[in-house]
Amino acid sequence: MRMLNPENMRDLAAVALGEEEADLVVKNADLVNVYTRELLRGTSVAVKGEWIAYVGPDAGHTIGRKTQVIEAERQVLMPGLVDGHTHILYYAGPHEFLRYAMTGGTTTFITEIMELTFPLGYEGLLSCLEAFKDQPVKIFSTVPPSITLSRDAAERAPKPAQLMDLLNREEVLGVGEGFWQEVLQKETNYPALAAEALRLRKTVEGHAAGCRSRRLPAYLDYGVSSCHESVSADEVVEKIRLGVCAMIREGSIRKELDAIGKIKDLALDLRRVALVTDGADPRDLVEKGYLEHVVQRAVDVGFEPLLAIQMATLNVAEHFRLDGLLGGIAPGKYADMVLIPDLRTIQAECVVSNGVVIARKGKRAVEPRKALIQGDRLTKRRFAPGDFAVRVNRNNSVRVRVIEQVTELVTKGLDLEMPVHDGEIQADPKQDLLKASVISCKGRIFTALIRGHGFRAGAMATSIAWETFSVVVVGATDADMAAAANRVYDMGGGVVIWAQGGVQAELPLPIAGFLSELTMEEVVRRLKSIQEKAEALGFPFADAGLTLATLTTAAIPFLRLSEDGLVDVKTGRTVEMIVP
């Protein structure tokens, strides 16, 4: 981001005084003032370059022959939206994401880049940051603390000194979400990064799902100042009372506005509450929109519109210490503005970013810059059915610790007595008992049993595995699992549904096993096909790809996969699959 210099300041002042003409003027709008939370009727805004020069009842003195004039005709002019917690690297590359996300009124994105930490390493993360530059909107990042359950993936992570280098970059606003269980279990990267972030006056972003009572203050002692994981109004109240920026998400992974909405009825100051997406699946992005959809949902569940807009603009900017530059419509701030029909209709008629009209009525007026993210492809491997066998040294039966898929994201442990045939434990699709395997970046395989995925036949494999660089496979037979995994590696990464001896649906993800080279529209088409085929095989949840991807995460309770075995996220310990 450019900062105001003395020459810019003189130019802006000259426009405000009528001594120079503005580049852009929005006339006669009802302006959302997020600083005072009021609607200023009949207001005009004059822009010079990237900056707002004048805000007032009449900007006629700033209009010259070359000034672009937008007649608002009493439409509402609000600040450009700021997404304070997102993951823009979601199946598609930055260019494809921005084609849709920037047309709805979001002009600033603060994104995690943890997804590609282990696939890309330090150099790859630098290529991500370069891809975010010189776009029609502003994209900031946080430095990933590199928390993983995988020892093999951890060897690919940036070194501590490299993480510190990332933190010192000006487009990096702080430390990315660190899972509270691992932090309190004495994880090492996060505290060191947090201390440096505080010294640099940057933020420390949190992930406090289920962290309450005495554990929450202990976690906040590491400098944590935000959390996007609250699922109830009580949790939000507990956090904002402790000075935390509570980010309410209404995105593709979780939707919490309905549950948290009652905070609007409490006599509390909500300046430390923000609205965020936590990422948008391509299907939602194309069909519902981006952060404007979240603000609309907040209005629909009863939040006063001025407050809803404030929670997606100034509140976020203040948290990240960007409010001197953006987050509101005022002189000396970036000219990021959105015209909407009225306060209760969060639908962008015109989007201005950095003083430039970038979209009108949902259509792009400028194109995002195409940029290539450099990343490793999956190392080519071949698998046989026997690679997914679960062998035991018994011939009757054993008690097995099984992963039970409770919801689309949450698992728990379940002990079941399982028969042993010829020294192996087999999947039993008729009883909804499948095999779930993780293949690490070094080719190490661990296979467990899982219940709740519903496949009656076939297999699904994905190279999108959270906080690792692995392939996850779930299937009814060893042969189907091997075939699905082989197809993923043949594509250099991707998502595959395999059944009846062939590919039923697939999405190639050749960039680090996470990102496609296809258009957003084609990505959406293929994701829909994958979900349809998964459901046809018996899968019960709304997003098969997401459910498989989260089987390796340390972020969500309780039982997860690593190449070393089952991991109990509550304790951070690897537990035996065969119960003693």
C-alpha cells in the first residue's frame, strides 16, 4: 500500500479547497458514517488519485472538465468492506477468486496462507505474497505459525528465521491463527512469533474453538487479540469482555450468525465484533457472493444496518491498525467505497477501490492481475491394494479405536470389537465402517477405520489435507482406495471419486495439490459433480471434499489422522488404534 506523502497531501488539500479538480466525485449520496454510526443525507465525496480529498454536502467546487462524476441519486454510499479473516486460496488461484469476490464490495482482504505452508515452503509462500500484489483490491496476509500433526510435513515448513522474515514484511499484518490446544501444549513457533508481532505492533490472530474458563485467559496471555471460532453469543461476550476482537463468521465452513445474533439485543459496545467469511467455497462465491452476503445476513437476522456495516469495515480496520488508512469514508483515507440501493439491501451497484471504479452491478470494470504461484507437485507414486491393509498379530477379534464422523467437521473416538480375517481388519461398508488413510509427502501411509462417511462402494481421495502435505483416502475396498490415490498422483494433485472401476468425478489441483488452473466456473461445475457422486455412493454431509480435508487438522476435535497414527487433538498425543 502507498502511504500519503507531502505532495499527495498538498494535492488533496488543493482539491478540498477547489484549487484543483478531483479525479472522481460521487454526488448526492446518503453516506454511511461508520465513525459516528449515522447516515448523512445528501453527501458528496471527491477523490484524487487513490485518496479521498473531500467529504461534504456539495463537491461542486472540486469538479472539473476531466472529473468522473457518479450521480448517486440518494443511493447509500458505504465504505469498502474489509474481510478480517479469510482463506482466498480455496481450490482456485487468486485471479479466479478475485473475479467474483471484488465485484460485491469487498476492497480489502486479510487472508491466511497456512494452507500452502507445507506444500510450498518459504519460497512458495513468497510467490503467494507476490501474487497478491498490484491487484485492484488490497490483499494482506498473516504469517502461518506452521502447526501440524505431521512430522513429515513439518520438515517442509519454513524455518523460524524465515517465519520472522515473513512477519517483518509490510503486507503481513500479524501472526496467523494458532490453535489454542497446541499453543497451551507448548508449541514453539507461535509464542516466538507472537512476541515479535507485539514488538512490531502487529496482531496475533487466535483460534479458540472450545477454549473457555481459565484456559481462555491462559491462551490470551500469548498476545492473542482475535478469535473467529465463537459459536454462541455467550462465547462472544466472554471474549469481548477480555478485549478480544470476536469475529463472527458466516462462510462456507461455518455459519454462526443465527446462533450469535442475540448479542445485538444486549447492552454492550460491539466495536470489538467483526463480520468475516473464513473463506468462501467456489460454489458459494459464485452463487451467493462474498462478504456482502455476510453483511446482508446480519441485517436479515436483525442487526441494525449501520452496525452491520461498521462490523465489516471500521471494526476490522481498527483491529489490524489500518483505520488510519481505510475502513471509513473520510478525507485522507483510501477511496474504497460502495454504492448500494438502500441500507437494507447490501448489493453493490458500483464499487470503487483505490479511487478506481472496479465493478458495476456485479460486472467487473477492471480485471485482476494473473499471477502464477510457484509450488511443488505431488511426487509421483503408485499404490497397490495391499498398501492400505490393516494388519494385526491376532486371528480372532480385536478392539479397535475408530474415527466417528459426528458432523461434517467434528469427529470423536469410538471403540468397536472387530473381527480379524487372515491377520487383517477389513472395512465393512454394510455397517458403515470404511478405511481412512493418509499418505504423507514422504509416502508413509497410516490407515484407520472410520464410521459416518456412508460409502457403500468406491473411494474418494483428495490432496487437500489441512495443515499437511498429504493425500487422504476414504474407501470401501483397498482396491478402490489404491485406484483413487493413484489417480490423484497422476493429476499431480486433486480430488477424485472412484467407483465401479473408474473415475466418477474429479478436479485436478496441480498447484501444490491445492489449487486448480481451471476457471472458477469449471471448478464449480466439477465440485458439484464430485458432491453428487459422493452422495450417490452414500456420503451424508454437504461437502465431501471439506470433510476429507479436515481429517488431518489439529484445529478441530477430536480424533485425527497422521502418518504416525491417530492423534487425540485434546491431548496432542498419538493414540493406539488397537485398544489394549
